Amino acid sequence: MSDNLLEQDKQKIIGQINADIENWDSGMSPFFSQWNEMAQQYSMIVNKEEKRPRGISRTITGEIPKAVNAVATTITSMQTSQDPNFELRSNGASEEELFLLEKKFQNILTETEFKRNLLKGNRGLCLFATQVWEEPYVQFPSGDPDPIFGGTGFFPLSMLQCAFEPTVFDIKYSNFFSVLYKMNKHYLRHLAYQG
């Protein structure tokens, strides 16, 4: 009896997740077409196959990439102007220990290419007005039991990968938030090797 109830609960959860993803997909489809058009404008790609209504221009200019890059580099410069942009303090640790920890944190930021990913994400923020960053644990070499480096990564995600309630005016008010990944067999083997 309890196995049957567990299976029913499992099917309800799966059904709810599938319904949420379908709701997100159908509710966000106008956004996706605008997102693709803005991305093409930023990359200066002309899409001649898409039909336009009469009177709407297909002109590509360099103003969008110039504006996005100017604002994104300004924001990134302000975020990283003080290097390092953190200071460790403690009542019990010595200055030498704090200095070594600060150097370790700086090494993590360098190894995970924090500034490059921050600039990349800020470009997405300036172009689409919203940006999501992922902070997974990363190690080099990947899957090695004795890695040279391990730390928290900082990677910007495409808005096309982020599923959320499409009727809210801010993502933080969504009932759910998930990230969609497309994985090929080689990446799955890599994950299996890591686990």
C-alpha cells in the first residue's frame, strides 16, 4: 500500500514539474524571440530568413554592441576597482594566517577566471536586463582524487537555460527556479568519472 502511495506522489511531482516547464516554455516564447533578436543585433548577425512586417527595418548597426560593452566594462571596472575587493578580519587569527587565506581566495578568483566571467555576465545584464550566475564547485584537473586546485566557480548562465514562473514581475518571486542543461554522452561520462 505504501509503495503505491509513494509511486502516486512521485508521479504527481513529476507531473507538476513537467507542467511548470511547459508553462514557462509557452509563457516565455515571446521573450525568447526578442532575446534571439537582441543577441543577433549584439553579434551583428543579419537574419534574412525571418519575415518582417512592412516598414520594419532589418538594419544592423554597431551601436548596440558599443553601448553594451561600454556600460558592461564600466560596471565591471566599478565592481573590481579595488583589487582585492575583500579584506579578511578576525579576532583570533594572526595576520600571517589572514594574509595566507587572502592569497588563497585571490588564487581561487584567478583560477576560476572570476573577472572574465563577471564581465561576460555584465554584458548579458546590460543587453537583457537580467542575469543569473551559477556558483558550482570546480576542480582542476577535473575528476582527479588529488586536484591541484578546487574552489567555487562563477559562471554566467543564458536566460534560455533558466526556467521560472513567467507571470511574476521579478524572478525572485517565482514559485520555482531551475536550470536546464543539455548534456551529451561525453559530458555524462565525465560527470560519472567525477562521482
